[in-house]
Amino acid sequence: MNIISSPAEVRAMVREWRRQGLSVGLVPTMGYLHEGHKSLIVRAVAENDRVVVSDFVNPIQFAPNEDLASYPRDIEADARLCREAGASLIFHPEPSDMYAPDFSTFVDMKGLSENLCGRTRPTHFRGVCTVVSKLFNIVTPDRAYFGRKDAQQLAIIRRMVRDLDFGIEIIGCPIVREADGLAKSSRNTYLSPEQRSAATVLSRAAALGLGMMEDGERDAAKVLGAMRSLIEDEPLARIDYVSMVDFDSLQDVERADRPVLCAMAVYFGKTRLIDNFVFEG
Ligand code: AMP
């Protein structure tokens, strides 16, 4: 398995695979890989002849006050995990391989990117859509794999692929969790031991909300109120948002009378973690 930093070399490799009639899967990541990423890679390996894992902390999806500089990185450990999972190639560019000094073209999206995480991170999804478009153009995969942990991101990528005719199949994969329910995340490494145990409140709130809805509650205010109180009882947690939105439009709903996404973002100190569940009704 090669680690390649040059977009042109990745293109050449993919061209050769194509010549041999092989199918190609892409798993976009920011590295510091864990079991959540691995589940995407394993699925991609099962469904494609060759799998490219991109490993790139994309500067343009971070706002100036965010954690770009401190975001954890460990390419050697990532390479081991990718090899174990059966990936064919890691694309690990430098920012300068992806962005010319006078880079000036962006992929922006209205609507879906404005609610939920878009409220606190107004430029984030522009950075995500732009880098994912570049990755799609460089790797030209048949299929690309994204985790449902980033539910808004998955919805946005699906919309972008439809709107811009990328012709790539987008596969959403289940959330992988720690034994105590915390969704696996590269950012969990920022947490102090106290914050780490407090962070289980996210999955506990999700379980509470889902349980209420399975018991027949459809009133968003009631479900969200109960989830918020549970989180507010945790002194180390500070809510960014807890929302119930229409699964397709990502607009807030008052009643869960159609498929909905319940999503939340909560700070533990400076670390912002997200979690969600989907209720189909
Ligand atoms: P990241 O490196 O955090 O940008 O994540 C890269 C991809 O892995 C995204 O599609 C994420 O949704 C997915 N991912 C991250 N954590 C998990 C998890 N715990 N379970 C499933 N997928 C995940």
C-alpha cells in the first residue's frame, strides 16, 4: 500500500486501475484514524476492487478560532490501520498540494449547510464541499463512503453529488461507538478524564430522545426539552445545539410526523462533540 502526496500521481494510479477494469472506492478522512474510519474502509474494500483513503486535515474547513493547528495527526498509525483494513492507497497531500497560493474557487451550498453545525460554523461546509469536490475530481471513485456520525455532512454531500452531477454513489455508514456509547472521534483525544466521562451524556441524551419517540412522543419540544435537561445536568457540558430537523431539508420541525434527524453539538471545555439519531417514524 502506497502513501502518495501528489494529486497527479494519484490520478495516474487510478488511470492504471481503470485500464484494468477495476472499480474504485474513496474514503475521505482527516486522519488520526480509529475504528469508525476503519468501518468505512472495510466496507469500501468489500465493495470495490481498489480503495483510496484520503488523509488530509483540510485547512479551509476550519475557522480561524478552531483547532486546525492542534488537530491530532499520526500518519504512521493511519498507514497501519489502512493496511490492516485492506486499503490500496493513502492520499496524504500537503495543503500546498491541494491549494495554490491564489486558490479562489469554492463549492458553496445554500439551505442544508445553514442550520445545525452551520450556525456555529458558517464557513465549514463550504470548505468540506470544496475539498470533497477536489477529492472526487482527483480520485474519480465509483463510490465514496461517509459516516452517519456527521449526518449533516452526509446530507450535504449527497445533495452536492446530485446538484453537480458527480455520478458517484454515496454510501452512508453506521456510527461506531466506544463501549460506553461515546461516538468515536479523533477529537475525543482532547478530553480530560473528567470530560471524557461527562461526554457520555451525548449518547445518553440520544438514547433518551429515541426512547421517547419509540414510545410514541412526536412533539419536538418535549423530546428536545428532555434531552437538553439531561445534558444541562452534566456540569462539564455546554450545549451548542440540540435540534430536530426534517431528514431531507434539515429544517427544524415541530412534530416528528415524517423521518427526522435529531442532532446535537455539545462543548466539553473547548472540545465540541456531535452525535445524532434518525427516527423514521
Ligand atoms: P473525519 O476524519 O472526522 O473527517 O471523518 C472521516 C469520515 O469518517 C467521515 O465520513 C465521518 O463521518 C466518518 N466517521 C468519523 N467518526 C465516525 C464514527 N464514530 N463512526 C462512523 N463513521 C465515522
